Amino acid sequence: MGTGTFSLFTLTNNTLSVPLPILLAFPDFPHMPLCIYTHNHTPIHHPNPSSKTLTRPPILPPLLQCNPFPLKSSSFSVRASKGDSRERSPSVNAMAEEKAWVEIGAEFKEGGGGATAEDWRNALGKVVPAVVVIRTTTCRAFDTESAGSGYATGFVVDKKRGIILTNRHVVKPGPVVAEAMFLNREEIPVYPVYRDPVHDFGFFRYDPGSIQFLSYEEIPLAPEAASVGLEIRVVGNDSGEKVSILAGTLARLDRDAPYYKKNGYNDFNTFYIQAASGTKGGSSGSPVVDSLGRAVALNAGSKTSSSSAFFLPLERVVRALKLLRMGIDSCTDGWGAVYIPRGTLQVTLLHKGFEETRRLGLRIETEQVPGGPAHHLLQPGDVLVRVNGDVITQFLKMETLLDDSVDRKIELQIARGGTPFTVDLTVQDLHSITPDSFLEVSGAVIHPLSYQQARNFRFRCGLVYVAEPGYLLRAKVPRLSIIKKFGGVEISRLEDLVSVLSKLTRGARVPLEYITYKDRHRSKSALVTIDRHEWYGPPLIYTRNDSTGLWTGKPALPPDSPLLSSSMVSVEQGLENDRVPPDAGEASPIEHMCQNFNQESADGVTSVESSFEGVAELQNSRDNSDVGATKDQIEEDSSADSPTEEKMEDLTSSENTSLGDYQGSAAVATNASVAERVIEPALVMLEVHIPPSCMHDGVHSQHSSGTGVIVYHSSDLGLIVVDKATVVISASDVMLSFAAFPIEIPGEVVFLHPVHNYALVAYDPSALGADGASVVRAAKLLPAQNKKLLQVATLCSITSGECPGTDKGRY
């Protein structure tokens, strides 16, 4: 008999029992016909094992078909449909004219090198109509995914119930709107019903009755058909081409799970299948089919530097689909949420060969998440030998044990440094550490840290994770951060953050402490301003509903929360109300100032113009007597007489008295010019933030900063004039930093000239306090008739370091 054949069949009492379709070869008889039998355990009799004569069974079953084919070799190996499919192609025999009888059962005829072009044509004719193009729009950043849109592939695995299989990174862990387009361009909405917490597969559902003009069949799943050397086709929306068919051959069944990115989704604790099929973007979720039209794997990813593609095995997909069908059938009123048990120890295992682990003293590299069931019990380098007494050498067997033991104890036999020991662990529900809700407040998306990201960052699951900073955190707190403190309160759960928010008022400025995975041992701080203009609605908690595939929102704060009842901020927190009621008897100072500025504009005098515009007018009309009116200059005479200098000294003395050391190191510096000392009390740095919802009218940036000048200052109101490159639109949040006093207060845009380049920003002087209000002054504006052509002037501003700077020139 051929070498190695005894592992597949046995010879007892001259009877050869063949339980599976099998290829029998007898190299001792090169001139003898060869037969393959599918015989339903019917024995093949060999009357005399020592004789070189093979006797066929006298009667063949009615379904058995024998077909002759030329004998090409004197050497064969054994191949079974459920075994390792390795074949050798022998040389042509001199007796090629002799025929061999062949019978191939339906179970044995799997797609492979023996498939003809007609076989592939028939198989693809069934597969292609069941493959769909999936368009997704991710509505919110969530967990490992950012908001955005894209294309992918899926295929129908249950036509009756309307179930489409695709990748997890297509179904998305967060809110998603998706639609599927079939081969005939029929488009239908699809809704996510399940996404695996770890492995890269998920399911969409659709209404089968909505497909009216296409005849298609579901694609059966056959994970057992995957074998090395199997010829396959990848059918999908490769490179956005709607239907592409890529050929390949399965090369490996035990590849490590691909590593995509350090701060995003990665699969683990499973093998992947590898083939050089050259898939690209858009083919995620494509079926990997054999010549019988069966899906043997699920396309998941590829390597950009080569043609290697990575396929997910389907064993766990088959289990999830079976449970999903059972759950759907048990629901009497349509679709319902189906629970698919998934267990975890929060441990990542790597598969290594025995020789490698032996050389390392039976140590392999493992990972565990802090706070998990295995924390402090298992260590990196432990080797898992047995689970519940069973030897574990494959991920599939380990996951089966874990999924069947959720919330129960299992016994692990571990080898640590060559020393065996046993540990009992409770299997955790994997869904319990996979978030299904999030808090949305002022555009920020915050939710508990998932197992996926906890594994990436080496943090404990459930910490408060910033999926999207939004307008609340802006550029102060980066994405993927972990919030540790808010308003001086320790934050360990999302409920703690909601509790602090419920006690705040609009416009409140609250300190926030956070850490990042890149600098995990150092806390950083930011000052967060609560939305005071109601650019966004009240905070909401969104929860996933697997029965509908949608996310439902509910108020996050109690009805009596100050954040919901207060419309503006208090005096201590900024400007409360800068508008005068319509029935007021007298115009407010703001209205007077706006009237004055509008009158000046009508007379051809603009309060503050950009330096480029002023230069242009000067070049075009040097002889025009009104050219000096193109720019108001702050009152300053470079050739001032001694009384003016004495006045400046008196001003500096009073500022020193009020500000102490702060003014002593800045305003009265020995090298400070007269212009700097005069203008400093009137200079203000403006930080402007524009909500994304207000990005209109040519606004291209959400943030800008610039310098303004105080033109009016009293005990009730202060006004700052600034250019429109800094304040682009009135729908803005403005924070003011004063050069004369170290404080930051909010401001309000009260006037934006429709033509000329200036805007007015109001502030509440009482927010400066007594010391600040005493040193902040308004600049004096020269009337138009006092300005002269080519007059020497000094340009004053606040640099990035918030220090006054000057630049002299002629205007």
C-alpha cells in the first residue's frame, strides 16, 4: 500500500473500510486500472493481501458511476475531502493506453486543480448575483472607527431571512447608515444586526421582498473545504469596480492575524488564510469561493506592498449565523435582538511552533489587559497547554470552549519557565466590555473604552474614552484620549462624567485632566468651556438597538440640571447680556458706537483697515487729500515733548502700582518704546472658535486668532475693534486675553461690517475685577482731519508670546 494511507483507512480481516471518499493507489501495480469508490461504508474486499491481484466488489451501488481516465503515474498519495489535500502529479506511464475507472462523489468534487472552465463558469454564474456593493456612512466616530463614508462588499448567506455577511469594519461598531446595490442595480437599505467584538465579520439584514427583478440564490458557507492548494476566486467590488473576479490559490491556513494599525481595529486569537489574489480597497467582505460556488473564507484585508490577501476562516461565522437564524425564528413579531454568546479572558495568545517554544524554555509572548480575568494570574510568556483537561493547539478549539463557558469557571494548565501549574479563571462576557452606547455633548463623542482599544493602549476596559473631541474639547483634548478628572472630580466611568456635567451652567470654564496612549504616564490639563450659545442641543445618551439596527437617543441630564435651565452665563463667567430690549428708552453704548462707526464709513473714513488695503490706496491715489482717512491711527507722536513723556511716566507708575511684578517685567521694561507703553493697555488677543454647524459664507477654518484694540471702556461695557480676518462671522465663540492684565474672559461679536474690514467685539468690564478694570484703557482715535499723508506711524500688535511689538513705517 502507499505510504501514509493507514491514517485514513484500516485493513482488517482482508476488508478495507473506507468511511470517506478516498483515492486509493497501488504503486506496486503500475499496469493495473485504478478505481475510486464512494461506497457509504461498503467494504472493498481484498481476498488475498499477499497476492498481487485486486478483486473488485461484485455489485456496485446504483448511484455509483465509473468513468475512465488515463493512468498518468506509478506514484500516488491518498486524498480525502476532509483531510490534507496534497497531490503529486506523476510521470506518464508506458502503458498509457490502459484505462482506469474513476468514480467521484459529490462530496469529493470540491473546487481545485481538477475544476474545468465550465465548472467555474457555472459556479460564478450562481455566486455573482448574490454579491452586493455596500455603501456605508459612519454618522459618528465610535471606538476604533472615525466618521466618514466608503464602499465595500457583502454577499447573501440567507435569502429567506435577508441576511448579508461582510466584515466587522464594514458593519462598524458605531452608528452607520448603509445600503446595498445588487447586480441589476437595485438598491435597498440594510441594517446592522451583529458585529463580532473581536473577529472581522458582521451581518446586515434587509427585506427580501424589496428585491423584485433579480433572480439570485444564497451562497453556502463551507469552511471545511478550505485547504492548501485549493483554487479560489474572490468576487467583489474590488477597487470600486462593482464586480471583479480575482483568481488565487490558498497558500496558508495558519497565518497570524494581520496587524493593521496600533490605535485601531485589529483581529487576534485566530488564524487567517493567505493567498496571492491581489485584492484592493472595496473588496472587504467579498466571498472567497471554490469551483462549486461555496464560500470557503471571507476576504478581510491585504498587504499594500505585495499581492498577498488575507481571508478570515468561516467556522465562527457559521456558528454566529446559526444562532442568528435561531433567534430570528423564535421572534414572533419580526426582527429582534439576538444574543450570541462570546467569552474572553482578556488575553492575547500567539501561536508558535513546538521547536521554537522549546528553545525558549517553553515561553511564548502573550499579552493581557489590566483588570481582566487573567490579570495578576497569567504573565506574558506563559504557555497554554490544556483547557479543562483538553490539549489546546488551535485557536478554534480554545474559542469554542470560551464561548460555551461564559460566566463560568474553566481550568487552565499553564507552563511558566518550564514549571507547570493550574489556574481557575472565570470566563467574561465579551459583549460586556464592548460598548453599545455613547454620550454626545457639543459635538464630542465619549464612551467607555472598548476591549479593542484597551488591548491596543494597555489600559483597563471601561475608562472614559474620547472618540471625537467635537466642539466641546476642540483642539485642547486630542482624539483617543482618556479623561481622568473633570471639574476636580475623579472620572473612572461615563456616569461620573455625566454627573459632573449635570451640575454645570452654560459658559462655565472647567479644568479637565487627561492622558494619552502615547504618553500614558503623564497627565495633561485643559480648560474646557461649556457651550454658552446653544450651538448644539442638550447632551444625549445614544444606545444601540440591534432589533432595528438604529441608535436611539435619550436625555443624559436630569430636567432640573442648571445646564438645561440656564441660557447664558453669569457675570463672573463672562458677558451675560449685551443686547438692549426693544422697548428701552435710550440707545445702549453699543448702539452709539455702531452709529458712530457707520457714520464714519459713510464719510469715507474706516476705523480699521488692513495694511494691504491701505498701501494699495496710497499707491493708487497719492495726491488724494482723503487718502489719510483710509486708516485710523492710535494717537502717538514720535517727537513728543517733555510734558507728554512725563504723562507717560505717570501712567507707567500707576500701572506698576496695580499690577506689581507682572507689569514690572513687561510694561516698564527699559527697552520699551513710548508707543508700546501707550498702546499696551488697549491691546487684546482674540481667540475665535467657530462651531462646525456654522461653517458657511466662505468660512474655511474653525479657529483663528488675532489682535484687537479697545476703543471703548467703561464700568458697564467694553468694545474692541478687530479685523474680519480674525472674526469672520458673528456665530463665534470669542475669548479675550488682555496685554495689560493676565486674565481671559469671553467676548461677544456685536457688529460685523458688511463691506469694510472691521468688526466690534463687546466684553463685560466687571469680569476683569477691580485691578484689571483699573489698568485696561481704551485707545484714543485721531479724527480724520488730523491725519497726514506719509505720516510716520508705529504698528503695534501682540505676538504669539502675547508681548506687545512695534514696527515703524510711513503710511
